[in-house]
Amino acid sequence: MAARRGSPVNDGTVAKVLEGLKAAMLIDEQEGVYRVNDPILRTLLLTGRIT
């Protein structure tokens, strides 16, 4: 999957990514709220240090 910063992403793409992350057990969903289980991924997302 290729993406460019600032380009719009459709709902289907977001749903696929979320399902993949859930299947890999990197995130959990409860009542429509997602939680990042992986501490390394959580840190990257919270600090914005993704290039």
C-alpha cells in the first residue's frame, strides 16, 4: 500500500488497515474505541516520530 502525506484516505482503506492491525494483535477495539497494545507502536504514534 502506498500513501502520500496529506492525501485523502477513503473509509475502506482505513477499515482494512484497522482490521489488519487487529488481526496482528497490535490494536484492540472495544465499543468503537481503539487501543494500541504494542508499546513500541504506541510510542511511535504518540511522539509522531514516524517517517
